Amino acid sequence: MAVLSNIRQRSALMIAVIAFALFAFIIGDLFSSGGFNSTSKDVGSINGKDISFEDFRIKVSNLEKSSQGISATAAANRVWEQEVSVALLTSEFDKLGLRVGEKHLLAVLKADPNIGQNPMFLNAAGMFDVAKFKEYFKSNPAQAQFLKDREVDAELNAKYQIYNTLIKAGVYTTQSEGKLKYEMEANKVNFAYVAGLYSTIKDSDVKVTDAEILDYMKKNEKKFKADETREVEYVLIADKASKEDEAEVKEKVAALLKGSVVYNQATGKNDTLAGFKAAKNTIEFVNSNSDVPYDSTYVAKNDLPAVNADQLFNLAPGEVYGPYVFGDYYCVSKSLGKKSGVNAKASHILISYEGTQVPNKKEQRTKEEAKAKAEDILAQVKANPDSFMMLAFTSSDDSSAQQGGDLGYFSQNQMVKPFNDYVFNSSIGSVGLVETPFGFHIIKVTDRQDGIRLATVALKLEASEATSDKSFTQATKFEMDANGKNFNAVAKEMGLTVVPAVSVKAMDENFGSLGAQRTIVRWAFEGDSKIGTVKRFEVANVGHVIATVKNIDDSGLVTLTQARPFVESILKNKKKAELIKAKMTGSSIEAIAKAAGTTVLQATDVTMENPMLTGVGLEPKVVGNAFALAATKLSAPIEGNTGVYVVKNISTVKAATLKDHSPYVAKLKAQSASDVNRVLPALKDNAKIEDNRQEFNY
């Protein structure tokens, strides 16, 4: 890739997402040093059982080292979740008296491919050999500790499997539940009803106060439980190139194009230096004047900057294009010529066999069988070229099968040599067979791309020292002026914009749109950070962030802002219900409808399994009341999901009696199959967990 690609690489931000499994086996040394600096003894406790900070620190450090790209905070959060889960489950294992024997341990160890499929432990038939496994560790005492560590993990896994089995066995469905399921599906009710919908009253006619929302949250505390939070507002003063800086860079680029006259101290005369276009040694010129070194790679048109791609790709050799802006750079490019076929596009069908780098999972296949199948597919493709895509879908062992074998565009030497050589030495439309370490490939060459080699002088657009000093001065002044004063008012005076408050928890790493800013989050929770506290932070590649603590919520509940969309509608409907009920008076359903200013509606053959009212939605309370009424009887006003209802039972049709409700029992069992996954969250909800991680320096 040419210089433009280098610029793209410098500008890009890669975010690695590392998955962390609860009972993952840890290979290698589990304990190492590094990590945190704290004098505290414990990082927290679960149901009174302390978690040693030193042990926690070691595990976090180990995870950081084994997981490339993970931050200390993210590692600490993941280890904490694991510690909590393991502690809670281990307590359950102990209460139940779960024990595991050698067979359990071996079964778990064998399930790990690093052990169960390790050639050292396989017999002549390719099966795991317990005797060979034991003999290896017996004859290698140095590996004994490794096995002990593995057995600790294996024991935990084995107990978890037993525990899961017990939970699943304990979740059962009775015949009575099956009968109820049947009746909910088959019993039907017909009724007349009057509906006073909440939507008939304007939201503006019913007011809900913050105090009412908070009172509702306190009464339903479990639904709104939350960690302590801080709301932080901030002003961003970016440290970026000013218009003057941009003009200066543009002027420098223009000067490089024109050439210059410089004084030669050795000769005492002025020397005229050639500009970019006339430079005899273009590569040397680029390396001497550009912020990004010369790259000799040929670049396809679709890899060039989209806005300038046509002009750049159509440059004749020696011609210059620019200046133009690409990312954070001001550029000027010279064509050093084109080359045909720098990229190729191909599709393939992979037929692998046992022993290749991509062993076939669909069927056991020898090399000879794979070759015969590949040759047969090649013959089919040659006889009918349009069949390639479907054959790739049905026969290829490569993940590209889902795209009909299409591999997209790739450059020289990006693929293994036999594959690369065939594609780049064959014409478009060619179909052939090659063998690689992955198996046999039926290859179809579908396209080629020409490329251009560009010599590009790129000067970075960045803040000058004067601009940076100006930003620093402005940020410092704002920090000083805002301390002890109205943050928003000071920002308005200085013509700065206050970013809406960001809500953070003590162990959060990300801070709104600024991304990972652990320092700001940690500061918000420090002992001396109160409402109104102001501090300036220098954020790399961003600028100056001047932050203030707007609100501290240590109530243990979610914020009013978060709860309002959910709670406000409930409370408003409660108030609307009272207004609607007051209108629903009368001794007959017709009289009630008249008083409420609406009409009597009919519901036919409605079941409890599907309590749907036409044009309204699901109303299980309304339908349930209809079933409970005797024929011709009126209900009291019912507060439903969408309004207040009065119903009159017309008739209830009971379903035929069944002797066997097994099909309905089976339905309920299938619905409850995932109930085992609710155990751990339930244990966490009922546990007493003390989390002191915020006291430690990450």
C-alpha cells in the first residue's frame, strides 16, 4: 500500500474486544506481579468472604498480559465478575456437598482440545489414553504443578456441570400445569365491554412530579437498583490546527511545488533547489520533505481517497496533483507510473481432508478422496461455469462458501504460493485446480485491478506551538474562573459550549464520546470531588477537557432521568385511570358507555393464552375478569394496559376434557429450559457484595 495507506493507518483507531469466559481454562503461569498500588488489604467481599487484594491484583495482571489490548480497568472489571460468580457458585456447591472424583476431572480435562486432542496423550487409534496422560506427568515432575492448577479449574467445571444438571432436574412441569396450559389455550369467552382509553386524555392534563417518581422507585426498589453515579459536565477546548496553521502548511506545500532558493555557505552563493515536479530524485525528495516516508506500493483506484481517486489514478507519469487534504494531512502526489494486475479477485471451492490446516468437519475424507472430489467438481464447473456459486455453497469447506466462494480482491503474495501463482498467472475467467496446505482448491479468476504508484509529500495539519499555547491559556483561565462559580455562565461568557452531563459509575472506563478516560472518571469519585468541583485534563489527540461534577447520586437507585421514561407513563396512566373511573357510572353497560362518552364493543372467542382485544392490544386483566364473571354479570372498572374497562360476560365456552395433557406439559418444559440461566443473576441479587475497587489506583 502506498503512502496514502500509511496515512490511513496512522489515523485509524483499532478497538479490540476480548471475550472472557467464566470457567475458561488458564494455560501457563497463573500468578505474576504488577498492576495496582494500594495499601488496602481487601478489594471487596462476597457474603462476608473477603477477596484478597494481592490475589486479585495478580489475576488482573495475568489477564492483562495474556489478553492483548485489554486495559487495566477492563481486566479488573472482568476478574471481579469472575470472582463474584465463582464465590457465589462455590458457596452453593459447598451447601449441596458436591464432590467430584477422578472420572469427573478426567472428563473435563479431556474436553479441553489442548489435552484431549494432544498427540502426546493419544493412542494408536487416535483416542485419548488415560494411561499415557498419567505417565507423562509421572515422568515429568516439573509439570506436576501445571497439572495441579489445571485440576483446580477442572474440579470447578465438573461441579458446575453437576450443579447445572441438578437445577435442570429440579425444574419440572406437572400434569396440573399442563392442564392449565390447555385450558388457557382452549377455553373461550365472549363479552361486551366499554373502554375508556388513556390516550383520550392529554398527557399535559396530568402532571407527575419528581417526588412521585422517586416514591414509586423506592416502593419498587429492586427494579431500579443501581450503583452510585456521578454526573459530569465538561467543556472541550480542542488542541487542533487553526486556520492560520492550515494556511502555513498550505504555503509550505506550495513552496515545495515551486522550488526554492537557498544560500550555500560552502560556495557563498545561492542555490536553486528544484520543486517536487522537477525533482530528479523524487523518492529522496519525498523522504526529505514529507511527514510520511515514501512507499513504493502500487495502489488500486478503490484504495485511493474517494474524493480525489479519479484525478490521482488518471495522472500521467511525472504529473503532479494537489494540494489536497487527506485525513489530517495536506498532500501533493506525483505519478510514477501504472502497473496492470496489481490486485486480483477470485472465487474458490475448498475440498480439505484429514491432516490439512482446515480439516473437513462434514465428513471424514482421505487425501485421495478429496482429490477425486475436487476433480469431479472441476469437471462440473468447466461443463457449466454458472454452477460455480451453487457448488461453493454446497461443497466448499471454507467460510467463503456463504459468499459463493468469493474471496474479494487481494494483492500479490497475500495468499499461499500455489494459490497466488495460479491467480496472478491466469487470465480472467480461468478455472483450475491447485493444492495447498489447506487442501484442494477449484479456483475461478473473476477480475483484475490495475494500480498506480504515487510519490506523495504529506505534511500533517496540527496545531502550532502558538496555537497550543493559546488553547492552554484559554483552558487554564476557564478552569480558574469556573472554580466556585456557575460553570455554564462562565462558559457562556467565554463563548464555549458545555457538553451535556455524562453519567458514570465508579468502575467505568469510558467517558461519553471521549471514550476511554479513566482518569476523569476516577477523579469524579475521589473524596475531595464535590458538586461544583472543577478540574482541567489534557486528553491526548483531543485537547483540554475542563470538567465539573454536576450531581452525585448515592441513593442506590437509577437516576430520575433514566427512570422517568418508564415510570412517568405508569403514574400518568394511574391518574388518568381515576379520571376515567369517575365517568364510568350506570347500572347497565349501555349506561356506562353513554356516561363515558363511548360505545359498547364486542369480544368474541378470546382466550387467556392470547388475550388480545381488536384495535387495542393485549389486555390479560380484562380477559381474566371476563372469564371470572357469571353470564350477564358486570364487572367493576378494571385498570388495564391501555385504559379502564368495564366488561359484561356474554358466555364462557369450556374446552373438551382431555385425559392426557402430555403435549402441553412438553410445551411448558421447552419454555422453561433456559431457567437454569437465571440462577446466577438471582444469587447476585440476594448476595451482600462489597466492592472496594474504586479505592485502588489502576
